[in-house]
Amino acid sequence: MFSKEESKKIRQEFWTSFGKEYPRKWVLYNTKIKEIQLKFTFTRKFAQVSLDIMDDDDLIRAYYFEKMQSLEKVLKSEYLPEIEFAEYYELPEGKIISRLYVQLDKVSINNPNHWPQVKEFLAKNMSKLEEFFEDFYDFIKS
């Protein structure tokens, strides 16, 4: 086990090294649709690339999730065949969002031996998710 400080330092080291190895500007929070964010997640149990639909209003969240569902076939066939759709996804803090995600299990941010595999996973899948998002941006935003 690591102390809070050690764990924080390890996380910082990972994300700093990831940024140096993949020095590009990711879309992430800058989607220009306030309810949608693209995210990287790396914990002690898994790594994940996701498109999060976040709004306290269930109707707005459902509206965007249904739009994504209408694109599921093309998203899986042309971009990310492994993507999962979760209309109700609970975040660690208990908040419910909708999430489309690709996940790599059995990896830990605390294990530097996992980092090369995870960095490649994150970069490859976020690139594909961003490409999908940009290709269908007008439809998603409308």
C-alpha cells in the first residue's frame, strides 16, 4: 500500500510521462457541448477512455445518450468495436452519469510496469473516440 502522498506522486508521474510521450492537445473537456466530456481514467484496477454525458437533468442526459445510441453501429464498426454503453454509470463519488467507454482491466496506476501498455491504450482509443466525436459533432450538438 502507498500513502496518500506516494499515491499522488505516482499519479503525477504517470500523467506527466504520458503527456511527454503523447504531446498533443486532446479535446477532453473542450467539446463545446457543456454536457459532454471526453475523459481518461487510470486507477489501481483499470484504465478507461470515455465519453461522459453529465447533466443533473435526466431528460437532457437521456437526450444525448439516445443520440449516441443511434450512432452505436457506426461507432462500433468504424471506430471502437469494444466500446460499452452505460446509460446509468455511477462515479466513485455516487453521481450518476451516462458513459460510453473502452476499458482495459487488470492494470494499476501504481505499477509502472503497466504504464507502457496503458499509455498506448489511452492514446490509441482516445484518438479514435475524438475522431468519432469530430466526425459526428454537428449531429450530436443539434
